Amino acid sequence: MNALDYRPNGAAQAGLFTPLRLDRGLTLANRLAVAPMTRVSATEDGRATPQMADYYAAFAAGGFGLVITEGIYTDRAHAQGYLFQPGLTDDAQRDAWRAVVDRVHAHGGRIIAQLMHAGALSQGNPHRGTTQGPSAVQPKGQQMAFYRGDGPYRMPEAMSDKDIAEAVDGFAQAARRAQEAGFDGVEIHGANGYLLDQFLTSHTNLRADRYGGSLENRLRLTVEVIAAVRRATGQRFVVGVRSSQGKVNDFSHKWEGGEADAAQIYQTLGAQPIDYLHTTEFEAWRPAFGDRGPSLAALARQHAPVPVLANGSLHEPMAADGMMARQEADFVSLGRGALTHSDWPARLRDGAALESFDRGLLAPIADLANAERHREERLSSVLGLGSKR
């Protein structure tokens, strides 16, 4: 169903402001979350900054019940994907996140750390001069210029059993540090073409061992990471998983087995000790396969017994509310809408205008300094203070 097929009644969007209780005792004030968005604004050695604390706190102050951080790298080997990406690999990085967490909590929000290993898509890693993935398959596409990348992706090395074990332990130790920093939970990044998704994808995973071949084997690394994170954090800490078909370097990718693959993937993930699934598509309400049928979020909700967080062009209130009204998702996350208005929930609640996304916020570099500079230039232009040409 198209988002525009939904017509809300007089209680439009009321469901978006209903509290949601996840397992492990975490209650969210509403069903609106900030999606993870790479902002490459940490220090060179991966520490969160005061500017990042301001950035994340603004979402909580603006009414979002949940804030999910940008992808945080998990080890000082091959996990880091981008220069100036934040990490959770040592005590200094952990301690730097505490100010961010405290600021979000001070405004009544909850905050989850997204844990990410870039794998073969790493384009800025000062710790290693090579990249690694499930197999020696060069990724499609070009590195992302707005994250300081240039040219094609490098050919990765195929990971050994020892490399895989170290990557799993990196997720676990990063999760432990996130818990120590005061985060309300962690989200394991299994989407968008990064390491766990590389293992899931048949054309990037050519392995003939227990991590390759069948869909069950290709899911094995994600299952092992979930188990390791749960062991490291205990039973009272929220753990979620992000899932997608499309990738940052292959937007149109679809699971080759269609709905049958989706069923197996979400049944498997739903049987693990997780508390929610975060699905992301370009337009969350579109059929996951072909022109008809359920969305990816709806498939996750059908096959996994955990709440589903839907992401993908849901900055239009009708689209966001429609996902929940049709029972395709339990809560929704916004990317472009949150970047446009950090107070998107408050604006929706108060009936204020919602502006269109301005791509200048992410160009030429998708960092916080560029966004601040762009907003200042726009304000100067509106006030007639800019230079005339």
C-alpha cells in the first residue's frame, strides 16, 4: 500500500505519541525515534565532542522519545569505516560518550548506541591499511565523497576464523562500554552493506565454511554477535538489530529468495535474545518485493515476536502514522526529517510547519560543522546579510 492510500481520522498521529515499553524495562515516551546517521564529527581518535552532545541533545529536547546514534566502530582493527567516526574501543571513547548520554537523559529522552563494523566498505581507517570482509570480493560502487571517500572501494582480504572471532569480541566489548557509559541499549548494525550484511549477502560471501553457503550459515555471524553482546551486557540491557535489503553502495539490492528469505531471516533473528528489529528501506511502506505484497517492516513484524522499528522516508506524518495504523510497525525512525527539524515531534504535536529536507546540510561533507555553516548562510541570506553577486 502506498503511504498516500492512508487517510487519518480526527485522531491523526495520536498513535505516534503513545508510550512504548520494550523488554528489559525500557519505556519510550512516544513512538518517534531518530535514525542512526553518520556525521563524521568526532575527534581524530574517535571521541565524542561537545558539538555532538549538543546535536544529540537537541533531538531529545525536540520531543523524540528515542535517539539512536550514528554507527560507532567497535574495534581498532578493521571496524572503522570513516575518518572522524566515533568509537567505543577504549575507556577514553567510553567516557566521552557520557556527556552525550547525560544530555539526552536530561531532556527525558532515551539513547541507544549503534554498533558498526564497516568490513569491506571501510573507506577511512587509521588503524589498518587494508580492509576485510567475508570474501575477497571488491564492493560495488564508489566510496562516498561526503564521508571523505574517493574512488572505488579497495579489494578486501577474506577474514580468517581468528579475524571473525576478534570482530565478534569487538562488538561485545563495545556493548559493555556502551552500558558503562550509561546508554539505554545498543543496536547491532546488520544492515546497509556493512560487515554483518556482507556475510548475509550471497554475492559478497563466497565462503565454503560454516559462515557461507546456506542462508542459515550466512546469518551465523549475526547470531554469534547477538549472543556475545547479550553475554557482555546481561539480561537487563536493551539489544536491537538493524536490517535492510539495500546497501549504501547498492541501493536496489533485494534478497534473492524474496519473502521466503525474509521469513527465515526474521524468524531466526526473532528467536535470538533481542528486544526490537529496526528495518530500513528507501520508502518503508513500499512492498519489499515487486509491486505488491507486504513491506519489509510488515514481514519483520509478521515473523519476529519483537517490536519493529520502521525507517525510510517517514518524515511525512501521514506516512509515519500509516505504518502504525496498518500495524506494519510499532514505532518509526526519522533521518531527513530529524535533520531538518530536531523538534519534529513538537512541531507535529503543535501543528507547526514541516519544511522539506535541504541536501546542503550534508554537502560537501556530511559533518556537523558543515550543517552549522549551511544554516548560518541560509539565515544570513534570509535576513539579507549575505554577499550580493
